[in-house]
Amino acid sequence: MSTAVRDLRAEMAVRDSIRGERRRQADLIDAGTIPWDCASPDVPDVEKLPVLLEEVGEVARALLTGITTPADRAHLRDELIQAAAVAAAWAQALSDPS
């Protein structure tokens, strides 16, 4: 398999994971576990920033505890996916024409 194909598959897997995390966030809203997500254009940006920073903090915590095992790498990836999903949701809200 070529490097380009391997890279494309990895990129697609990351995008699928971000979509899955966005669906999980939507499910949390539907269940009443969280009141809103960063995709809502009605939520002020200043309220979204702490959500994103909390996710970035989880990435930092994963790094600071050390990445020595495959499970550590998987945990770091999960935290990065969550941060990316929050950032994507916020960007979606900014793209909303209303």
C-alpha cells in the first residue's frame, strides 16, 4: 500500500471519529446530560471557549502522564478527537448564516 493511500485512510478514520464524537455530543443533548454544544449559534463564543480549553487540557493531561503504551496512545487520540469535535462544532456555529 502506498504512503498516499495509507495517509488518506488515516485521515478518513480521523474524520469518521470526529463525526462519531459529534453524534455522541448530540446524543448527550438529547438525553439532557448537557444543555448545549458548541454547534449552537445561540450560545455566545465566550461560553464555548472554556469547553474547548477543557478538552485541550485533557490532551495536555494525557501527554503529561506519559505516552508509553498503545493504550496511552489510544487515550491521547481519543482526547484529540474530542477537542477536534468541539472545535469543529464551534466552527459550524460560525458558519451558520443566521
